[in-house]
Amino acid sequence: MTRIDKNTSGAGSAVTVRGLVKHYGETKALDGVDLDVREGTVMGVLGPNGAGKTTLVRILSTLLAPDSGQATVVGYDVVRQPRQLRRVIGLTGQYASVDEKLPGWENLYLIGRLLDLSRKDARTRADELLERFSLTEAAKRPASTYSGGMRRRLDLAASMIGRPQVLFLDEPTTGLDPRTRNEVWTEVKSMVGEGVTVLLTTQYMEEAEQLASELTVVDRGKVIANGGIEELKAKVGGRTLRVRPVDPLQVRPLARMIDELGVTGLAGTTVDTAGGALLVPILSDEQLTAVVGAVIARGVTVSAISTELPSLDEVFLSLTGHRAGTSQDTETTETREEVAV
Ligand SMILES: Nc1ncnc2c1ncn2[C@@H]1O[C@H](COP(=O)(O)OP(=O)(O)OP(=O)(O)O)[C@@H](O)[C@H]1O
Ligand SMILES: [Mg+2]
């Protein structure tokens, strides 16, 4: 397992998971998962279909008992203190949990009442949240008439009724179009702004990048990497140096010159003809310094010079040997362990 940022446990941990195991017959849905979510941060749990994400969220929200291991949320044990734990969490499941026959307002009001709010408080809270999630106009219509994005927003509103300290979001935007996905991201960001700790599962690299500060990559019930998103990306894939000379005719000669420099461990330079730039895979600061130094020494005027981190897609591929969301059975366990950094 890749361990990058060591500063994630100890005081201030809102969610702590140790050695969590859940098997369904032969299927190891969770196979010894460790995880820490620091208070006030967003942890992204990234993994393909069947990785164990929903199983983890269900255990953390007390809907499912683990076979072994420990998990606490705000200090409450998932097995021994489920009632207290439920009072401090909110959950938006992978599939809509609202009652479709009921109007949005009614859904929220009923949840408020179930959470022991007085009639008056439940009413006020429902109104507030409908306003907040831009659903006031649709408040009296049955949820069955809502668009996918409206339902998801109603789900999010429902999970906020009890003013949770910790919010679990299981694939909050799967199946939504890009515009609606952006709306949901905006709402999640605003909840985080209010100090809510979030654990969200996703299959979308972009979603993790947008929302999470830390990432846990899971595959077949195991954590295969975790740490800060930037560190993870930098660690796994290295960087790419992109140099764009003002004169596009300089791209090829520059690329040739870099290849002929003989910098230790430097892989071949590629040319982005359309972008008028050359791309150099960089594995160390020394390589970066040598290449940039040579470009400058040559006296070529450049209009842009930047380093780019690999995408999370590339990170996943290098960690697991398969792309997120594709067949999981092409690699042996042995190969995968060798791949881990
Ligand atoms: N009730 C169950 N009975 C048997 N197997 C189950 C059950 N629930 C989950 N599994 C299996 O456990 C594994 C993990 O499932 P889980 O739903 O946690 O994955 P996931 O990461 O949420 O996937 P997805 O992205 O598709 O939602 C899968 O192989 C799944 O088939
Ligand atoms: Mg799931």
C-alpha cells in the first residue's frame, strides 16, 4: 500500500477505520481497510465498480455490521454505539432514498420529525433546506416529477436535516449530466464550508480532484494508496514538463537537443505538434533543472513553460494495472503488488 501523507491520524480524526473486514461468501467486499478522515476535510474514496465503496459507507453509517475490525465516527463505535453515531451523521446513498410519491417538502419534513425535531422546527428546517438547494419552487410537487439533478439535491438536503458533523456521500453524481454534476459539487463545497466533514465515494477522478483534499484508492476491498491528492499524483506518475517556444519551428530542434543532453534517467521527449510544445517526462528535480537550464542556455525565447501532474486516471492505472471502472481481472495479485510504489 502506498502511504504518502503520514499526518492523517491522531487528534482531530472524525472517522477512524482499522482493519475493517466484510466478506460475502467468497467475495471480499472489504479486506482489511484502514482509513482516517480529519475533521473538517473531505476524503475521497476512489474505486471502480465492486471495489467496496458502498460496503464501507454502509458500515460507517451503521446500516451493515462488519465481520471484524473497528470503525468510529466522531468517537462513536459503529458496532457498540450505533444510536449516538446516527445522531451525528448524514447519509446520501448511492440510490435515491427519498419517497417519490411525496412532495419534496413533505420528504424533508418527515425526516425532520423522524429525527425528533418539533413540528415547528421540522417545518423551518424543510423550508430552509429547500431554499438552500434551489427547490423551493418544486417543493409541493411529488419527487417523482423531479429531474435527476433535483432528486440528488433533495437527497443532499435530506442528509443535512439533522445538521450532521460527518456526511457520507456515496457516488453523489453518478449518472448526472455535467451541468447537474457541477451543481451538486457546488452544494457539497458549501456544506464543507460550514465545517462538515465529508467522506465521499466516487468513480470520477475529476470529482475527487474537485472536492477532496485527501484520497483513498480502493480496489477489490483493499486500500491500494492514500494521501493528499497532489502528493499522490506527483508520487505515482511523475510530472511532465511542457515547453512552448515562441517560434514553433524551434520545437523539434529543442526536443532533439534535450534528448542529446544525456540527463540521467530521462525518458524520450515527445512533441505536441498541435500545441506547438514539447513534452518531457520528469522524475526528479535534478532532471527538471537540467532540462530547463539547457533550454535557457540555448537562448530560445519561450512563451510558456509549465509542469503538469498526471491525471487520476493515470494514477489509478499505474497503481492497479487497470483503468478505473474496467475489467478487474486482468492482473494477478503479485503483479499488482509490484506496481505499488
Ligand atoms: N449484499 C451483498 N451480497 C453479496 N455480495 C455483495 C453484497 N453487497 C456487495 N456485494 C459484493 O461486494 C463487493 C463490493 O460491493 P460494493 O457495493 O461495496 O462496491 P462499490 O465499490 O460500491 O461498487 P459500485 O461502484 O458499483 O457501487 C462486490 O463484489 C459486490 O458484488
Ligand atoms: Mg457502490
